[in-house]
Amino acid sequence: MSLTSQQKKQLKEVAHKRKPVIIVGKSGLSSNVYAEIDQALSHHELIKVKLAGVDREQRGTLIEAILAATAAEEVQAIGGIVVLYRAPKKGAPKIKLE
């Protein structure tokens, strides 16, 4: 599923009030971090991830790795914060997209 610009705008509004639920430190991504991101996406659908202590090039690489591993979509990336969305695999979605 690819998000439209209207859906991304809607998700950005919802994400604005939220705090990062996952913080990726200098040690980078591990299987435990991937599992936590996957679990958070399953529970919340829309999450913020903070990429602390990495430069711009590393952020891009980390974001791509997260997206590939979790089947999530990037809604927005500002500085060291990335907003991710993944529709629920089963059950009704918590966030109704237009």
C-alpha cells in the first residue's frame, strides 16, 4: 500500500502530538530493535522513531533498513525523527485513512 499525499498529511497531523516510542542509539539497529519497532507498529500503527547520534547519511541508510525489515511506510523524516506507518495485518485499523 502506498500512501497518498492526503493520507500522509493526515498521518502527520496525528503524529505531531506523539513522542518517539523507539530510540536508536549509536550502536545502531539490532534484531531486538527491529522486534521493538515491529511490535510498536503492530500495536500503534503510527510511531515516531528517534535516530540519535547518527549523521544524515547514516539516517537515510537506517531508515531504509527499518522500512525493508518492517514493511512500514515513511510518513515524514525531520532531523533525527522519522514517522512510520503500517496498516494492521488483521482487524480494523485504529487510524481511519481518507
